[in-house]
Amino acid sequence: MSQTKYTTLINNYFQTPGRSSDSLSFEESSVGAADKVVWTVICKVDGETKGRGESSTKAEAKNQASKNALEALG
């Protein structure tokens, strides 16, 4: 089963003409023991939070944050 790569989609979105990739940023943090870590990633556009994701892996948390940001951007 293939999973949509929302992180790639949002990066591509900001590389299109008329948009600046400098507008996009991610903040990553984790809590918990190494075997039970929970990653939180916040996706920001021009410094404003547009998406947030939490998961046991950083990649999945970033993917969730990217999906939420894309939905917020319309």
C-alpha cells in the first residue's frame, strides 16, 4: 500500500512560480524515552502555524503536519 508523501507535495507547492520556498518551515520536537518517543512537527507558512502532526516517527509526524497545512492552504 503506497502512502501519499504530503511533505513532498507541500515542498512542490512552494516551488511553483509566484511562491517562495523560504515561506515554508518546520519545527520538530520529541518527548519520551528512546523506545517510546513521540515526535511533534509543526508546519509554518510565513511564521504562522498551518499544520501539526504527532507520531512515533519524525517522518510520519512531518507528513501529517504537511497534510494538515495543505488542507489549511486550500
